[in-house]
Amino acid sequence: MRTIRAWLAFAIAATALLHASARAAERQNEKTAPTPASPYKVVELYAPGHFGNGYESMDEYEMRDMLREAEFWGCTRYGDWFDMLDCSDPFRKDTQWDLGRALWWAKNLNFRSAAKVGLETEFLLTPNHTYVDRLQPALLAKRGPRIQGQLICPSNPEARKLILQDYERLFADLARSGVRLRSLSACPYDYGGCDCDKCRPWIITWAVLCHDIFTAAGKHHPDIEMTVVGWWWKPQEHELFAQWADEHHPGWVKAMYLHMPYGKTDVADVPLPKGCAKGAFVHISYADMANPRDMYGHYGPMVAAARLQKSMEDLKKQGVTHLMAYSEGQCDDLNNALFAGLASGRFQTAHEVLTAYAGRHFGTDDETSAAWARWLAGWGEPFHRDIDKAEPELAVLLKNTPNRDAPRVREWVLKTELFDIDRRIGGGGNWTPERLELVERYWQTREKIRRGIWGLGPQRHIFTRKFINTAWYRSWADHQAAEAATVDKDQ
């Protein structure tokens, strides 16, 4: 009997080993098989580390693994933005290792890691957004519509001198570290802007400032090229910018990544400078639905299979040649695979990408991987998901999933639990002890994803819980505030 048991254990182990070897060979074939020509010259992952998101929280080798994953699916370029919000000048004489120094040191490492895995590097900037120790009253920008951030006025000579000095220090530090930037990209808004008389129209003031910063970058990165991001631009601004660029710096801007509003899968037809390639700024950090939005990881991981497949099809028809994915961390890991996998030409449909993703990370066979692909795609409209159907389907999938305890599997299990709890909480009002206990379970489950799997630190700004779209949140928050006020009064 012992011999039979030993033989069975050996057979099972051998079968598992053969299965693992087969999957490894398949993955290698996926990487080495001839890839159809992509219509896109640049497929960039823009991964800004800020506000406590995954990219800010990752350490060096975790980030490097993420960059390898992006390159595997088809990304050719990595971009990052040094968000100076809440940061002091990292090059000041004070030697305290504060937030500004810590974040810049990490970004420097990330740019080096990107080069090591074979990705080009792009530095993004919002030029008059600056450090907290630059915010002297005499230097401040004038506020106006769409104008926000830690801003100083570039029409003020002293402020302009500081802006150019600060960026040149960043470029020089990257160069000393061995980084050779392929591209510089700039955004006029979010953060950015000044509404003073000298800075109007802002888009021209911004363009002149960007050219000065680009000149400074060229001292340290001689082959660097210029691109711009069309986030929040108005049609008139496109016209003004194209006219200015053609008159003053023809051929300077190599590509413009045009804004794609929520729910849109194409870009607007706007004037571009002569010789400027048409690009698209593709938001991969929300699901298929534009409203209400499963966004920025508030409800766990996200998938936008239908939206991203349609986007790649529409953008190709429009003659777009440069793509930039706007990402906010591990929450859109699956969407980045969809974006890059489709853009690279390796996959023709989102279903193919999702199937390959499941096989790669879940360890499943072809049939189960395809079943996972269908189940995952259903989360594109999470607020319409039939949880009574999704839960038993998930249970069957997990039985056939060798890597069922892997983080990329667990996050989807917890997302399902989160939405199950959400529907049981229901809407606002009538906060019974039972419903309040469900809310506690909701936050605990959410924390298992954000801390337990993603390892996030303190969440700031758009990632804080007040930005979630649950039907009950505002009522619950008001109830909590009223309860706290009652306690304070009694004391």
C-alpha cells in the first residue's frame, strides 16, 4: 500500500512538473514567436508615482518586475512625472531625507530600471508646478479655471529662474546616474497654469517655458525629443499652439498625446504642428463604464476589455502612431496587459489577452484560461455585475486554478467579496447595527487588497476613500460625523 501511495505521489508530482514545464515553454514561445507589425511607433506606460499609489509605494526590485511585465506585453517606453506636491527641493543644502528626496531617489532608480529591462524613458513635467519651499507670495501664480497645484508665475523673472534651475538639476542628476532620456513630455494642466495678464494666453506662455526647459534638458540628454500631452486642452488652445510652434519652432514637437475623455475610444480632430505625429493619452485606470466609475483601485483591480479593444481599433483608423497609457498602479495591471498586448499586435482581441494573462499568472490550462477571460471581462461594468452568478462561477474557476493563492488571483476574489458586501449594505439611511457591521467588513475587505496585496502607504488626494461611488458612502459618512459630534457633546 505504501508503495502504491509513493508511486501515486511521484506520478502526481511528475505530472505537475510536466504541466509547469509546458506552461514555461508556452510563455517562452509567447515571447519569442514572430509578432505582427504594430501600427504604433511608441507604446508607453506612463506610471506616475504619487499620492501614495502603487508606483510610489514599490521598492526597486518590485518596480523592476512591474516594468518587465509591461515590456513583456508590448510596452516600448516608460514615463514618469516628479510630482512636487508636498515636497521640498531635494537638492537644497539641508541634508534631511524628507519626502522630496525620498521620492526623487526612487524615481531615479526607476528610470535606471526601465533602461535595464529594455524600455525607452520619458520624463513628464507640469512646468510651473513647484516645491513647497518655492511658494513665496511674490512668486505665486494667479488662480483661475482649471488652474491648480503648487504654482508660481513663469512671467515673474525670479520664478522663471527657479523653474529652469530646478528642472536642470533633475536632468543633470539623471544623467549622472547613467539615465539617457529619450523624450521630454509636458502638460499645461493638472497641475499647471497662471491667469495673470502677462501669462495670458496660458498655452503660449506654457509653450515658451517648455522650450526653455527642453533646451536645458538637451545639455544633459543630447538626443532628447519633445512631445506634449493634450490633457484638458480646449480646441482654441490647439489652434494657438500649432500656429505658435510652426512659426517659432517648426518640427520641434514630435508627437502630441491627445486627450480621450471618459467613455471615449477615439481622439478629437484638432490642429497639430507640422510634422507632429498624432498620439493618444489612453486612460487605463478605470473600467469599461464611464459612470459610475470603477476607478483608481477604489474597488480593487479593474478591467476595461471592451473599451480598450475598441480604443485600439478606433485609434488605428484615425492614424494614431503614438500611445501613452495613463496608469495609477497595480490596480490596472490587467488593463496594462490589454493596452500593450493589443497595441503591440501580438493579440487581436481582448479575449486573447485575458486568456494569455490567466495562463501566465494563474497557471491554468487553455480551457480554464478562456473561462477566466470571460469571467474577468464581466467586471468591465462592475456595478451591473450579477454577483449571484459571478460567485459560483468563480468557485468553479478556483478549483481548476493551480495558482489560486497568487496575489493576482486573490485580488479578484476579494473584489467579488467587496461587491457582495456592497449590495448587502444597499443605499443610505436607517443605519442599523447590522448594516454598520457590514460597512466595517467592507473596509476590512478593501484593506486586504490595498494593504495586504498592493502594499499601499498613506493614500492622498484622488485615492482617499471619499472619492468612492458607493450608494451608501455619503449617508454613512454623515452618520459617522453625527455620532462623533454626539460623543464630543456628551464629553
